Amino acid sequence: MNLYIEYFGIQHNIMLIYIKNALNPIIRINPLTICLLILFFSCNPSVKRKVTSRELKDHVVYLSSGSLEGRQTGTTADSIAAEYIKKQFEKIGLKPLIGDGFQRFKVTNKIVQGSGNLLMINDKKYSPGKDFLPFGFSADKSFESEVVFAGYGFSINNDSLKWNDYEGIDIYGKWVMILRADPESEKTISKFVPFSGDRDKALLAKDLGAGGILMVSGPASDPEDRFDPLSSYDHPLDIPVIRIKREIADIILSRSKTTVAELELKLNNTRRSSSFKTGTYANGISEIIREKSLTRNVVMILEGQDEKLKNEYVIMGAHFDHLGMGGAGSSSRAPDTIAVHHGADDNASGVSMMLELAEKFAKTKGSNKRSIIFIAFSAEEMGLLGSKYFVENPGIDLSKANVMINLDMIGRLHEDNSLQIGGIGTADRLRDIVLSLSDTLLVKHTFAEEGYGPSDHSSFYGKDIPVLFYSTGAHLDYHTPADTYEKLNYKAMVKISDLVFNVARELANSADRLQFRESGPKADVSRTMRRKGITLGIMPDFAGNVKNGLRADFVTPGKPAALGGMKKGDIITSIDGKQVNNIQDYMYRLNQLKHGQIITVEVLRDDKKVVLLIQL
């Protein structure tokens, strides 16, 4: 007769115990037996505190409620959310890792141009916002000098690429005019990407003695020559850096009898530097107004139960910030809508699961020989600022970290039960550990080797720490007000939390440390934002679950793909007769297209080829 005991922990210490078997469905136990069994369960280290759907939902409902107004970094709601998370950690006995458990830091939450911006070329004054605009990383300074043209502003000397735009030209104490982008701006992946960032180019020119920098976009990289919104930078340079329109740059170049378009074409074709004095003088003033606010990570620790291993760490994290009320510049996918962006899946779901796993570890004896650090990150949506701040100011020796486990958007298990796990290649044995402790009947694993990704684990991977990134993936409500608590699959979250617990427990107890292995670049080497702005209006499968094609995980209503008949689950195999095997191919093909163009898109739908006619 196979017996098993169910143990139900109910609030106010009310406990019920039943024994079930095939012959007698329920046998009630006398009070003395109940007392003995309660004692057994209390003392037995194998008994684990369960994660429940109700408790997961309670956390998500609170964090995604309208009263928290989308948990925008630096707001009162941001502070309230942090206080809530800390109290939940304290209830289960966790202690602060740093100070009072809050790791405070400042972020720039708003940046606008000041009223003092000025640009004069040959004594003619031009209009800020129309003809020129300072960059967000520009200093509040004035400068006047001759303008020197320095190509793409490269100084590259490595095995695969050599290019020096500063050779043979004196830029000390002068305005330096630089082309933005690079000669391969049409490519999604390029060897130039690590050198083509605006701030990186400006920093290099400053280091070489430039007194000020003028940047201009060529027609090949930016046909529309439209100013980008000012972006927040917490570390501005100490010289003025100004973006100018092409027609202004052409005025500066007029004495040299050339234009931006001609110079861009020449540089792209010859792949050789072309730098010179323009003979034109410029007088400029840059003024940026930065509004800063205080925010904080919540950083708590569950001390390890082994005298030796407790000085090593497993780190588990989830970000709690979101987009506030949305609006322009917020990265909302509904930029014209001002409304609470609840962020239930992104990322109240990850915080909720982390809180429940922390309680399970705290109440499970023998669960962690190593210490476990639990971190709720702020400012993830602003560019992983919270996790970046932590890894630079950890309060521990990061070399003692065995692994970092990141939970982000973990609440919407799809119909195919597919759970995405990134970073699986960042340590030897990591894939084997995850597979050996996972029930593949509960979920289908989709693995990604790379340690870099669009969430907080990337900050740790950059410090040579193995990482695991758990997510159930993107959906149509992502970064919109429609990401609400009732749409989460809490039963599936319980299953996933069991899988994460098993892996984290193994990594917190194993006598052997993981050995870090580099798996993919430590920074994004692909162009995720295309300047031309061409889009089909789909959410692609970034994990690459499909070979020889790109799956549309969602198709946005009213966008070109939907209007052309594309459906969720369609696998794109070609665009205008050109093969698409993966996300890189897809992005590259889009870069070749123009607004208003009519294209053919071949897709596989239920193993049948369908050709769609789509107008961009």
C-alpha cells in the first residue's frame, strides 16, 4: 500500500495532515499522531516550504497596481516598491548585505536643452533644435576655433581592422567634425560596431586634444537627417559635443569644395581616412539641463550554512522598475498613450518569484551551504543602471560569486510550454546541471549559450561571472499598459520556481565551483536600433528557436505585417526573394528597404509556403 503525506502550512499556524491511499481516500489522524507528525516535518531538513500561486499573485497584484503608477525609476512609487520588497525579505529573516539593505544611487531621469545653446558659422547664427542640437553627454561649455574634418573619427589598430583618421592632422584645441556611424551602417553585425558609437568617438577625440566636436550624419547611414531625442547620460564629457544638420556641415565644408555626401561615399568606397582643415571657424555654446533623482537597489543576504562555503555566493536578481505612465521617450510600445504601464510580467513576475524563492530557501534546512544574495534592481529599463551600479560597488568580492541567476518576464508561459534559459554556455557543466534538475515534461527548454542579453545578468557576465537568465519571453502586451496581473499564468510560475530552486540549490551546495567560460561578446555587437526605422510590426523570436527562418511570435494589429496577412507563428523564410535564416538576416534585409515600398515576404505556415504582399 503506497502511502504519502500532504503537509499544508496555513497562516496563523493552523496545520492539517492527511494520509491518503488507494484503499481509503482520506484517513484522519488522532491529535497525538498529528503532534508527532508536525514535529517530524518541523525537524526534517528534507521538508521544503512550497511556493504557491496565491502568494505569487499577491506580490504581482501589489507591485503592478495602479497606485504604484508603473514604478518609474526615481519616483515616489519607485521608493514604495523598494520598501515593500525589503519588508518581504525581512519577514523571512534575510539580512542587509549593504547598510540598511538599500543601495542608493542617482540617475538622470530627464534631460532637456537649455536656453543658452548657440552655433555661429562665419558670424551667422543658426537655430537650436532646427539646425543643431547638443548631445546628452555634452558639457555645458562654449568654444570657438577653426573646424577640422576627421572622417569617421576612428583610431583602430587591431588584427582585423586598421584605420586612423587622426594621422597627420592637428586637432589640438580645435573643433573636430566627425561623420556618425561607419562604412557598414547597413549591416546588422559589423567589425566597426565597437568603434562607431557617438560617445566613444567623442571621447577619443577629446583624449587626442579636441576642444569641441561637431557630429553629422551622412545620407547613406541616415537619409532623413533627423535629430534623435536627447538621451540621458550620467557621465558627460567635459567638452561641447554638438550634432549638426548636413546643410550646416556642407557650409563648413564649402571652402574645401566638397560635401558630406561626397566625403561619406569616398570613405565608404576607399576605406581610407581623409582628414583636413576646413578653413572655416565656428563659435558654439552647449547647455544641457539634467534632472537627477535618487533610486535604490534592494540587496539582502541569506547566510550560507557551511562555515567554509558561506564566503562564496549565489546571486539571484530581478528588476522592479518599469515605465511609469509611458509617453514619448519612455520606450513604451504605445508612445501616444499616457497611462499606467503596470509591468506585471515586466517585471513584477520576476520579483514575485524571487521573493518566494528567498522564503523557500530560508525555510528549507540544508538548502544553501553558500550564501545567497537576493537583489531587486532599479533602473533596468534605463539601461541596466541598477545592476551596473551593483557590480561596480558590490560590497563583496565578486570573484567569490559562483553564479548569477536573473528572473525577468517569467509570468507568461506560452502554449508550447517553452521556457527560455540564457547563459547556458557561460560555465562548464552548466547545461548538464540545468538539464539534470529539470522536468522536461513540465516545460520545454529553449537554451541560449550567450551570456550577454537585454537584462541585468549582462552586467555580471561582463565581470566574468557565470549567468543564467530565465524568461518566458516577449508578448504583445510588452511595454504597454495592457501588461496586467490577470494575464499571468501563476500555476506555471509555481512549476518554473521549482525548476529554478533545484538549480539554485545545487549551485549553492555543490563542492565544486563553476568555471567561467566566455560565451559570446560582453557587449552588444549588433545594431538593435536601425536608423531608417523600417519595421514590419512583428515581435520576432529573438531566441532563435527556429532554424532556417525567423518566427513571428506576435503580429501587431494595424502594422504592415498584419495588414499584409501575416499571422502569429508564421516563419519568415525570405524577403523580396532573399533568404532569411535568422534574426541577423532579417535585420539586414530590412535595412535595404524604404518607406512605402511594396515587398514580398515568404512564410511557412503549418508547413506550407505562403507568399504575402506587404507595403511598408
